[in-house]
Amino acid sequence: MKHPVFAANWKMNQAPADAEAFLRQFLAYYPKTQDRTVIFFPSALSLHTVTIALQDRSDIKVGVQNIHWEDHGAFTGENSASIARGAGARYTLVGHSERRHVFGETDEQAGKKVAAAVRAGLTPLFCVGETLAEREAGRTVDVVLRQLRAGVAEVDKAQLHTFLLAYEPVWAIGTGKTATPADASTVHMAIRQELRTLAGARGEGIPILYGGSVNRGNAGSLLAAPEVGGLLVGGASLEADGWASIVRN
Ligand code: PGA
């Protein structure tokens, strides 16, 4: 039996008042359940509002979209993992394609962020994914596994079983193009194999989420694919009833 994980990446959307209105609606559509996990990644400035709105819903988790790799210091505009944790976050995205491709984040920086998250007691949801050019050059699995190895390079592999991973092909994010369930599965199986190599039997239970233009129409078939342990959703997580129908899959 799968215990799917549904993660909503709100990106730079949902001001505190919007987040509050969203959650009022969403919670009415989504009664407490223990057979799946829902995680919201709001803007850091809406995090407090979201944690307050969810204080009676221990089944729903909250995280931040980004952290700095240092624990504190002169980094104007940045948030550390320990500040995020103090503000109520329990998870953090790391290595999202927009961080890598819009903000130029490197494999090495992503690895340092994963280590900072672990130090502060945040669970990383570590994202990997190839560009269209890399896919067309037949390099998908190489790229994804390189990103994965770099992402966990600085952490004790005994910690890995607490992580979440996401495979998000860059060409599928926000484009309306989705990997087929079979294509997603092929990459997820390669990731699973690498997790077994890195973490032994403990690598078996790490959920691998798929992301990239997931919507209420394609969520069910993606989730049913072998080794797809959940979904990481951007655009389709911004509307309460649509998101509720995705998490009820
Ligand atoms: P999308 O974004 O669902 O809008 O494609 C997914 C993501 O960026 O995590």
C-alpha cells in the first residue's frame, strides 16, 4: 500500500490573506486522514499564517521553499534553516529547478543546503530533473543521479531515509507538458536504485514524488505508476477545490 505524499509548492503566490482564505476552503474539502501526507510550501512571509491555520491539523505539514546554507550571519534577504524551523517549518524544498535555473544555484550549493536543513532538523524535499536539451541528448538518468549524489554528498547516509525526493523534469514545470507515467517511472526506478546504493535497505522507503504540470486530470495515472510515491504540484495547488481533488487521489 502506498502512503502518498502530496506537496504544494506555492512559489511566489498566496499572500497571508490569500493563504488564509485558501486554507479555510481547503480544510472544508479535506477532512483529517492518516493514509497520506499533505505538505504546503508557502512563501516564507505567509508561513506563520499557514502554521496558525493548520494548528489543529497535525496530518498536514508545512515547509519553506528555500533556505541559505549558513546557519546565521550577514546574508541580507536570506533565511536560514534554523530561522525557518523556529517559524514553524518542518520541511524545506532544496534544488528546485527554479532555484537551479533562474537563480543559478549549483549542485554544490544544493548539497550545502541539504546539510544545513539536516543540522536544523528540517526534512529536505530534494528536487532533481533534466532540461529538454539534456533529455534529447539521452542524458536524463546521468543528470538526475549526478544531482542526487551532489545533493546528499555532505550528509550522513544513515539520515537519508528521512528525506523526500522529487523528480521534476525542467521541461515539464509550468509548461503544461507532463512526463508519461511510464517515463516518470523509468527515472524513479533509476533514482530508487541509486538510493539503495547510497542507503542500503533504508533507501527503499524514501518517497520519490513526481512533479511538472500535474493537474487533477493526470494526477491519478501518475500516482499509480510504479515508484511514484507522491506528487509535487505548483500551479494546480493554488486553487482549493482542485488541490483537494488531487490530494484525494
Ligand atoms: P507546476 O510546478 O506544477 O506548476 O508545473 C511544479 C513545481 O515547480 O514544483
